[in-house]
Amino acid sequence: MRASLQPILRNMLRLGSGETVARLCGIATTLFLAHRYGVIVVGVYALAQSMLGYSYLIIDFGLRHVGARLVAQYPQAAQEIVDQVQKRRLTMAAILLPFLLIYAASAKLPVELKVFLFAFAVTGCLYSVSLEWLAWGKEQLHLIGLARSLAPAGILICILIGRNSQRILWWIVLGSAIGNGLQGTIFWVWWRKRKPAQAERVDLSAIRESLAWRRTSILGLATLCNLAFNTIDMLMLGVMSNPQQVGLYSAAYRVVNQVLFTYYLLTQVLYPQLARQDLQQRRGMLKPRILFSLFGVGVAITAALSVSRRPLLTILFGHQFLPAALLLLLLAWAIPMDFLTSYLSNAYIAWGMEKKILLCTIVAAGSNIVLNLIWMPTYGAAAAAVNTLICYLIFLVSLTLAGRFAKELTSKAEPVPELIA
């Protein structure tokens, strides 16, 4: 058991080294903006980052997971996979631009802040040239960690340089552009040194079938719905509430997100290995002792966070963010459920269960949107937090039901006894 855990822990450290730098830079940026500029600027910055997250997923639209899975399964055909994936990603980036403009124009913000939202989101389109997905499939996790730290580090450096400027938000745009540009450059330099001088002759039919639009679009919609399930609250607050509510909600959400940081390292490290598993190994990954252990660890973290929420918010963000204490208490209880949903989602995608993931995320995201439309105009960020908990429960139930009768997990379409009932 110890021998099997060592490679996982080693890869987590490789990925985590750069991710930790990225997280620290992101935290430092948020704290600097919170203490120097207040709730509204933090809210606008959080809204811009949410747009960036959607930009990344739309550019990928399933290609990141499918591409990494194909590279892990067919390493000899990596060049053909790169050519097909990158062409699609660049096309998606071009399609994305007008939608970014529409959302920025719709936000309840002054014109200057709307322009900032659009400009910051546009810098995320540089992600379309990145080969992070390829490095992920080849388990070059130290390189991924390093590259991911560039954009947060660039933003932090730029706001420190321009800290006395009246236009601090434009220094953020500059930092994001520099960081995302450097990230793409590093991955291409790495690939040019690693790719074979002459491609091996392989049967590309399976690869072309996996990269067909009808296949990748399923996973693309699933990951987009999953992101909507997790972050649509922020975007909806941006058009249905005010920057004050967005700022308070983003403070609570950031604390919870930092807690989940280490856990997401685990799910990312496991993905290439899960993609290579056979039926028996897949069933073993869904045993109750694994699932209940994940849930128990999440509950322990939630309890500690709930007790310390007020001093934590005061120390990190300042007294003006204390109204976010209730939001943090509510969102903290999403942690144990996220431990389960993230684990199951990651495994299902690795095992080729895109259609089932799509159905589950549509149900969860749709529930979240409907509940937010009903309650958010009246209760603002508090409604967003309560709706998040309700929808996590819906998502977890959906994933469990999807796995019980999945053909990818059964030999004769019988229910999988290892899944939680």
C-alpha cells in the first residue's frame, strides 16, 4: 500500500510546488486589494476571474481531458493529437470573444469597470495556445505547476509595481497578459524539445473518433455545466445584485477554495492513472472505505473552518468583510460533499463516462440557476450560499445513481455494489 501511495504523493508534490506559488500569489493579490481598495474592487476582480475560468473551459470544451487521456493511451501519436486539439482550441477562442463582450456589457458596473472585465477576460484567450493538457497527459506535473504560477505571479508583480497608480485594475490586466503569454511559450519550448523527429506509424482511427465534435462536445458541456454548478453564483450576482454582495461572497468562497486546493492536486494527479485502469481496478476505486474516508476528512476540515471563520475573515480581509461570516459558515459545509463529487466526477471522466457526467452536471447546474433566479434578487449572496449546499446534494445523488448502472463499471450491466447507495 505504501509503495502504491509514494508515486501519487510524489506527483502531488511536483504539481503542488508550482500550484502553491500560484495560490500564494493569488491570495496576496486579493489581500492587497481588500486592505487597500475594499470590498467593491475585490468583487470586481473576483467577477473578472470567474469570467476567466469560463473562458478556459470554453476554449477547452472537453479537449483538455480527452487530449490528456489520448496522450496517456497513445503516446506514439502525440503529434497528431496536438495538431487536432490545438486547431480546435484556437477556433473556440475566436468564437468566445463576442460572448465575453456581451457579459461585460450586462454587468451592473460603471463603464470603466465593464471595460476592465472584458480586457481581463480577453487575456485568458492566450490560454488557447497553451499545451498544458499535453503535459498533463504525459504526467509532467512539475512543469504544469510551474506554468500555472506565471499568471498569478505576473498579476501580483504588476500590482506591486503600479500600487500607487489610480488605475490599479489595468496593472492587473497587464500582469495577466504577461503571465498567460509566458505560460504558452514555456509549454511550446518544452514540446519542441520532446516531440519525436519522425512520427511513428499508428492507426489514428480511434484518436479521430475520440476527438470528433460529437464526442468532445459532450465532455465540453459536462465540464462547462460543472463549472456553472460551482461558480455561476458569482456571475449571477454580478448582473442581479451589486459589487458589495459579490465582494463578500468572493471572500467566503476564496477561503473555502483554498481549503480545497490540496485535494484538487490529488484528483489531477490521479487522472492519467485512472484513464489506464481496467474494470476491476475501477470498482476498487469506488469502495465505501475510500468514499467515507474522503467525506470524514471533509467534515473535520469544515468543523475547524466554521469555528474560526470570524477571526479568519478579519485577519485575511479586514473588519469590513465580517458580514461574510455567515456565508463562510454555509459554504464550508460544501467541502465534504465536494470531496465526493470531485472524486467521482474525475474518475467518471477518466473512464469515458462523459454522457453520464453531462446529465449529472446539467441537473445540478440547472437546479442552481433556477434556485438563484428565485431567491437571489431578494436575499443576494445568502441565497447563493444556501442554494450551493442544496445543489451539491443533488449533484452527489445524481453521480451515485449514474455510477450504479454504468456499463463502464459493470461486467453484465449489474449494479455496482461498491457504490454508496
